[in-house]
Amino acid sequence: MKIYEAIKRMREMTERGEEFAFSFMSYSLTRDVSHGEVFVEHALLVKNPKEEKKNSYQDYMLTYKDTDTGQAHQLWQPLLMSFQHQPLAGIE
């Protein structure tokens, strides 16, 4: 499965209220640092926050809620690595 197909399925599952598992490579642009692969076992997507001044990278980010911790986080879409414990095969 490709990254954008996985994102489509995440959105569909979120609409139905179904949690999903995924992993991604962490990266902070402002700090220029990664802490390696992040595994999330139970998540739902949430809408990206509305900002008066839109972040120029916002279209490349996903915002999710880790339902185990209740915290919302963001990730870079191209750094999505797995969905439902299955590795993803590229971005096309």
C-alpha cells in the first residue's frame, strides 16, 4: 500500500470512529532533529489546527490523537512508514 492510500483509509476509519495503528519517522523542522521511528497503537485523525497565519508546511502534515494518552501530535505525511502494522511502499 502507498502512503496516500493509507492516509485515505485512516480518514475513512476515523469517520467511522475506528482506531488504527501506524508508525512514522519523527522529524522536527524547527529543531532539525529526529528521534527515530514512532509507533502509535491506537489513533484517530483530527483536523489540522486553524491558524491565522497558515503554516506553509501544513498541507504536508497530519494531525492525530493518540487515544491511549489523549494527546494530539503532528507528523510529516511523507514520513509515514506503516499502517495497521504493514509497511508502506512509497509515496506515489
